[in-house]
Amino acid sequence: MTKLEDIKTEWKNFIVLKDERALDMMLAVPIGNMLVDLDPIWLMVVAPSSGGKTTLLAPVVDIPNVHFVDDLTEKTLLSGYKVKGKTASLLQMIGSGVMCFSDFTSILSKNPVSRGEILSQLKLVYDRKVSKYTGTGGVKWEGKIGFLGCATADIYYHLESGRSMGERFIYYWLDVPTDKEITLKQAETDISAKEMTDVMKEYYKEYFEGIEAFVEKNGVPKLNITEEQKERIRQASMFCVAGKATVHTNFKSGKVDQIPQKASVGRDYKSFEALLVTLQLMHAYETGKKRRSSPRLYDRYRREVCIFLY
């Protein structure tokens, strides 16, 4: 059975894996969305250009029901258009699964009208139901879609205008190696990016299949936490929601000219829960422990998730 340590060890033959937790988080997206019956997990990995985020993302391509998307328009996700009698809508083709974006920043760089429409539709996708009505009739989709994307820090600027409508993403800032570390490692190996992906996608797929078999046999362990720990989740969720509230300023004076708009805490709290349960499932698979995890294990993962939600 392929374990996380096997994947990380193999990666270290090719790259400087400075941020091992990023790999845990990325793999948690397909696992949590397809094997855990909780709210969708939408993870955005943020790092400078050429920071290695896409390298770690690419091998998820062979995990079942993972779909890479290079571009989006207002009509990509759901439309009444058909090709040879078959739907051309991305959501209907996927059904339920995970959408992956190697560079979501480029999609958000579109004109404000297109960007706003795409973001509005994505929020409906997160809520598991989208309906559209046109002159030729209506089209609907229902399902569960996870999101795994990469972006540069520009994403914070592009998403600012839509935050008052409710944020869906969990952000993970990738800790990247130094230029010296990168160049020294590249001097040791001449493997191409495609060759790395070809090697690592087998590891990713085997890891997912291992956890899938574990769930079929043992089920998903329930989160075992104390009342104090539950309160920590609530406090962290409220802090994150407050931190993501939109602060609008006058473009001339730079002074605040609107009351900050804060979304409700419910969605962030559910994101915490889904991610914590998924990380716990991964830990149960790694250790072979089939019972509920201990509060001590929760504390380990809570620290990670509380940091990454905003």
C-alpha cells in the first residue's frame, strides 16, 4: 500500500519538498470530496510564479473523477448547448468530482463582467445546485464538486470584489524553497516536468485507491473532539470570517467609505470540519487505526487547518 511517506520520499528525488504539508492538503481534496460525505472542500494553493505549486498538483490527473480545466467562460459550467446530441456543459459531463485549475489567476484576469459571472456561478456550484433558463428551455445540475487550484498572490486582489457575497476557498500559502535550493536540486537531476508527473501520478492514484479500499472496509472515522476543541473551531471560524470581510476604500482619498460586509460563519465552520475529518481519515489509513481518533490527534490537525483557512 502506498503511504504519504512513500510519496514524499519519491518527490524528494526530483524536487526540494520544503512544504510537506502542502501535499497532505492537496491529496485531501479528492479524498474529502469523493470519500467523505460532508461539505465540499475548495482549496487554493497560493505561491509566487514558478514556486512549485503546479508541479505538486499535476499528478492528481489519474485519480478517478478529477478533471483539469484550463479556462472558463460564462457558459462553460452550464449551458443548453449540445454537440451531436450530447451536452457540452462541464458540470453535466463531470456530474460529481473535482475540478483542478493549474492557474486560476489567469481566469480571474478576465474582464470584470466575465469574472463576476464566473465567480457567481462557482458559488452556486459549491452549494451543489445550478439552474439556467434560456429561450430554448432550462438546464439543471446537482452534485458535489470539489475544487483544487493554484494561483499567485494576485488572486487576493481579483477576489476582493466578491468576498461580501461569501467566500468559498480555503487558501494555503505554499512555503517555497530558495532560488539556491532550487538550482542546486535541478543540477542533480535532468528529469523533465512531464516525466515527474508520469512517475508521481501512479503514487497519487495508488494512495487514493488505498484510502478508498480502507473506507469501503472500515468506513470514515468520526471526529472525536472535546467541547473545548469544538469551541476552538468556532472561534477560529469567526476570526477567519472577520478577516475576510470586504473593506472598501475611496479610490481618491484612500479612506474607508463603506461599512465592512462580513459573511456568516457557517460555511467556514463546515470547511473546517470537512477538512479535519479528511485529514483524520488519512491518518487512520496511514496508521491502520480503525477507531475514532483521539483529541490529541485533532489538536495536531486543528493547528494546520486554522492557519490555512484564511
